[in-house]
Amino acid sequence: MKPKSNPLQTDFCGLTLNSPIVLLSGCVGFGEEYTRIEGFSNRDVGAVVLKGTTDEPRLGNPPHRVYETPMGMLNAIGLQNPGVDKVVDDILPGLDFSETRFIANVCGSTVEDYAAVTKRFDESPIDAIEINISCPNIKEGGVSFGNDPDMSARVVEACRKNTAKPLIAKLSPNQTDIQENARRCIDAGADALAVINTVMGMAIDTESRTPVIGNVRGGLSGPAIKPIALLKVQQVYEVAGPRNIPIIGQGGIVSAEDALEFIIAGASTIGMGTALFYDPLVCTKINEGLVSYLSRHEMASISELVGSLKL
């Protein structure tokens, strides 16, 4: 089969991406933090997910907010952001939408918050909207929306009513049945799923016998969670694959080999986060590894590999 001029070109919810690589929310600020790095090329990145955005500005959690762990990182930023109006009016106009695709990340404390922020982004040039349903629901005693299929579906349904843009539900691993949650989110109107968000964890300063993270607990990311994330992608693909719902596979990817595992398990695109902190140009290496693999296996497109796991 004759290879494409760009075998990594990926169709995602009707959007054409230069690469299956997606830069994850919170890891590159509002996009401009990454694109100004010397050596950056829009050919290396399919999409950039902007920092989590709420209806009103938020200062975030007290320090410490980030802590390095063996093979990973804990973070509890607390959704510090300037609010959706500032993002839409002042930040989005400064982004070069010809460089890559930009995806908003919507957060909230109530269903109404999610709906309002989604509606505001729907009126903007943003390419797609990701819903961070791992936020705590203040009306339900702080229970995470993402850990309850009913609440997850309510959030997706509310957001769906407020946008015609591609809608991505970001699923939490901190729940009993991720497949049921995936089904409910798809039924409520999600066009794609991001699998997974961080795994909850903590660290303790033994000298002071106090939590290292100011918020006590934080989200664990990096290579330490890769086996968990990989399994969740494979499980969600069993639900999403037959319905042609694409998955952003994420969680500990640092190499082309990691990326290949996620794609074979069912991810149409792969999310990069923690690895960017110590190797900002890792995307170039991963793309090169993916192209090499396709060439060795005589595949014309990365899409041929999606969900090709042999069970």
C-alpha cells in the first residue's frame, strides 16, 4: 500500500491533526508557553489542550502544588486560571490557529458552571471542548462528578446543549466502572473520550510528619501510572470502538513505544503531559518512532494501528 505523504495525519472528530500527539491540559499553560520553545514545530503536535478554565477567576491551591515522585509527579494546582472571559477575549486572539488545533478544557463546581463555560467557548474560535469531569461537585458534598456515572452524564448533557463543537469527556480512573461511565458519557452526547485523568495520591514529609502537597492529596501522573492508563484505554475501547468514538489515550507516555501501546489498545490520539516537563521536544522523537514503526510494518497510516490488539 502506498504510504501517505504524512502517515501520522489523524482525523479526530472531524478535525484533521498533523500528528496523533495531543498536549494535555495544564502542561503547556494556554498554548503560548509551548509554541515559543526553540525547535517547536506545528508538524510535531496535532492539538494543544489549554489550561483548565472556570467561569470565574481562581487563585488555586496553597503551595506546595507540585512534587516529584519515583517515576511520576503529584500536582494539585487547584485550577488557577483567569476565568473564561479573560481566556476568550484576551488569550485566544493571541494564538495562531494555523499552527495547530486548540482545545478548551472546561471545569466547574456545578453543572450550571460547566454549561456556562461551554457556551462561552462555543462562541469562540476554539476547535473543540474537553470537559474535565473530575472536578468536585460542591452541591453534592465535594464528590467528583467523574466518579459517578449519573453526574458525569448530567454534565456532558448540559454541555452538549450549549455547543455544536466536538465535545470530549475526560474520564477519571478513580471510579468503580469506567466502562459504564464511558457508555453514559457517549449516550449523553460526548464525541470523544480522554482516558485517563490523574490517579489520586499523596506524599508525606517524614521530618515534619505533614503532607508535602498543600492540598494534602494530588493527581499522580507520569510513567508510574502507565499500566493503569493502558488498561483503562483498552477497557473503554471495548465500549467506544464499536460506536466510532475516538479516544485520547494518556497516562505516562514518554516514548514512541509507549505511544504505540496506547494506539494498539484503542487510542486514536495520544496525550503528552509529564514528559514535557523534562523533555519539551519529546514529541519529535515520538513522531519519528511512529513513522519508523509504520514503515517497518508496511502500514500507510497510523489509523491502521488503532485498536489492533490481538486478544
